[in-house]
Amino acid sequence: MTKIPSVELRAKILHVRLLQRDGLPIEKITKALTADRLALLTELRDSGLLEELDAGEAPSDNAVGSEQRTFGSNRTKRAIKAHLDELIKSTH
């Protein structure tokens, strides 16, 4: 899996390119990239894709084990949301 580059690394790469072309200072580039990153993380967290399921809303018609799958799915969704929250906090 490819790791997403940090804002600082992307800013340095873009700074070289944009400074040559437009004369943009690295601070403006970093601020714009940070705002984009925050917006993306917030959109992912708030998209509704990570909403937890009730036991009756299990993704399987097979009642055997569906409650455990729902619990596991909800636990995973909570972990993803918590990680997104940490990433969002680190952006501020």
C-alpha cells in the first residue's frame, strides 16, 4: 500500500515547481495543502460510510453469526473513525 506523503513533503515538491513558474512561497502552498487534507479527512469521516449498524441490520440474511459480524464491522468502523479524528486533530 502506498503511503500518503506528508503535507510538508508535498509542499516542498510543489514549491520547487511553482516557485519556478509562479513565485509562490512555500507557506501558501503548505496552507492550501493542509486545508485540502483537512477537508478530505473530514469528508471521509462524515460521509456516512462509517455509520454503525444495528444488530437487525446485519449485512447477511444468515442469522447465524450475523450479530458477531455486525459487532466486528462496527468495531472496525469505530477504529477507522477514531483514526480519522486523530489525523484531523493533527492537522490543526
